[in-house]
Amino acid sequence: MDSAPVRITPPLSEEAARRLTAGTPVRISGILYAARDAAHKRLVAALDRGEPLPVDLRGAIIYYVGPTPGAPGQVVGAAGPTTSYRMDAYAPRLIALGLRGMIGKGDRSPAVIEGMKRHGAVYFAATGGAGALLAKCITASRVIAYEDLGPEALREMTVQEFPAIVAIDAAGSSLYRSQVECGR
């Protein structure tokens, strides 16, 4: 495992995603989309109706977050990752459309991992419980769809040096399934 972070700027190509390996620390700068389960449900419902999505997901990274309102002078308040399995029912459809990365916390379902392997996507883990720290990496945020969902609306966020780790790579290797020796 290399300890030097890999710098990433979305949109990601399939080739760039496939080069990332589980355990690699990354720093992401550029545009992320923020969405949780309610927004994902609406995205997939739009696809089911044959409607275009409010954002082009090709090469995109979605951060599973519902940021709190920021205090004066802050772009957003706490912006920690939500548990990713809540998006697992929707993620394979979005991955098939070209979604290249997801950021959250916790393991993913076999269907999501299979979609990642088939289409060349990667899953990043962000540190849960560090929402205030992660918010400092967000330099801009605007709602682009589903405003009625409040903090869970679909947002475009600009990030600078956002820290994460490749938790599951495009080959299906997973930190959640690796043998970790803790102090042995």
C-alpha cells in the first residue's frame, strides 16, 4: 500500500478509475455531486420514466452526504459521509450510466461491486465522525435538483484536497474483506 495520496480531479475516465487500488489514499479536487437515498430514488425514477437526469453522471463522483447548514462564513456545516448501503438499490443503474466513483462509509453489496467491476468504477471511504473537518474541504455548494429534499437535495460541490481512501477498487478488491492484522 502506497502512503502518498493520489490526486484526483473529476471527471474520471474508466482507465483512471481502474488504475486505483484498494487501500490507496486519495485527495480529490474539483466537482463532486452530493446525494443521499431520497435523491437516488428520484434519479432512478426519472430513468424509469425515460426522462433525462438533471446531471450528466459520466465520469462523476457522488458523495453520499446531506450537509448541515453552514454558520456565517461557511459554505456548509458538517458534511460527513452517510452509510452507503442505503444507496445500493440504486447505484448499479447509475454506475451503468458512467458514474465513476462514490464516496461514503461502510461496505457495498455484491450487486454494486459487480457493477463497479463491469463498468470501471471505484468506491472511496471518507472518515465518519469527521464531518466538520471534511466540510473545510468544500469550497462551494449549490442545489441543482430536488430542493424540496433540504439537506438531501442533489448538490454540486466544489472540493479542494478532499481526503478519502479507495475502499473497493474496480477489480473488486475490498478493504472490508481484506485480512488485516491489528497489532499481531
